[in-house]
Amino acid sequence: MKNQVQVRDGAAASAIASDGRTRDRVAQLLLERGAATAAELGACLGLSPAAIRKHLDAMLADQLVETREVRRTGPRGRGRPAKAFVLTAAARESLPHHYDNIAAAALRWIAQHNGPEAVTAFAGSQIQALEDRCRAALEEAGPDPIARAEALADALTAEGYAASATTIASGGQLCQHHCPVAHVAAEFPQLCDAETEVISRLIGTHVQRLATIAHGDGVCTTHIPRRGPHPTTPPATRKTDSDSITAANTVRTDT
């Protein structure tokens, strides 16, 4: 019985893997062709109409493909009009991209032709829109840096940074568990510097970057010092210069 269960489980896993590979091939064909009917896809993949429709129905349910009516130039035959399948925007986003490579190449070009200062200026201009959106979200946070850090964490999470804020003994800590530009920032730390400056301006106090994903850390961590009065000596126990001189003279007299 145990062996039979293992065989069934293995067969199910193999079928799932096979389905995944077939759907990847369907997606690749649609990417190359732009649109294709079920009959065309089945012919290319060597699958029966029933088999290809099973995969297409699953992809429709997952919103990976959508249908469009095929335009015909000649007279239309009997039956329902043929439908072509195309990839959805969500499916295209899931495919591999090379945005990081293009961004890094662009920044290298800027640095080569205009110097590192141009990269710094570019980084600042790119993050300006993010600062404006986050500033609007912090309007009701009040002046306290820790409260503002918590509001900023919510705003950054909405921007895709998966951020959180915690209170620690020395103040607060803002953590970003995702960095959309980590691979590029590893080569161009100006992006991290610009982001740190934005955090400081939004919170309203000096902050210190302790770790960044771009440099191999698991989380981007920013320390926010607690704002408060500096400790002072109470007036009753504070010694004046004359008190110190008198005490010193008394010691010398006694000796």
C-alpha cells in the first residue's frame, strides 16, 4: 500500500511538472507569434485539440492568456468564429527581463561622459517622485521621528519595499526587506545615498544607514536616533569654578 501511494504521488508530481513545461512552451509560442489559435498551438506542440484546450483553459483561469476574435478576410464558415489567444500583461511581466542590465549600462555611460557627480544628480532626480508620494502619506504623522518612521514604512511598503519600523533602546529602526534596484545600487551606491537622504528629510532628523541589500546584507536597515533633551547636571549638585578652587585649597591646607 505504501509503495502504491508513493507511485501515485510520483505520477502526480510528474504530471504537474509536465503541465508546467507545456504551458511554458505555449507562452513562448504566443510571445513569438503575438497571437495563435488553439489549433495552431496544438499543431506546433504536437498536442490534440482537447489537450491544448486543457492547458489554455488553465492559463485563462490564471489570467495568463486572453482571447481575441480572429479577423477573416474571406466569407466566414459555419460554427463559432475562431478565437486567437494572446499573452496578458501579467504573463509578460512574469517573463525574464533585463532592466537591471540596461539601467547599469546607462549609468556607466553617464559616469563615463559626465563624471560621478552626474550619477549622483541622476539618482536624486529619480527618487524625487518617490519622496513626493511618501511626503503626502506622512502629512498626519506629526513631528515625532519614530511616528514618522512608522508612517514612512507603510508608505514604502505600498511602493514595493516591504518596509517595517520598530522602536529600539536608542530610537527607531526602519527596515526595507526588498530593494527594487539592488543589483544596480551594488555598482552605483549613489542610489542608496540618495534614498538615505530622502529618508532623513522625510523623518525630519539625521539618520544612519547600517546595512543595505545592495552590499550583500539581508535587509536595508536605517537607524533613527531618538529626539530628546541632553542630560544635564541638576543645579543643586552643580559645582562652580569657585567651589572647585576652594575645595582644592582645603585639601592643600589639610596636607
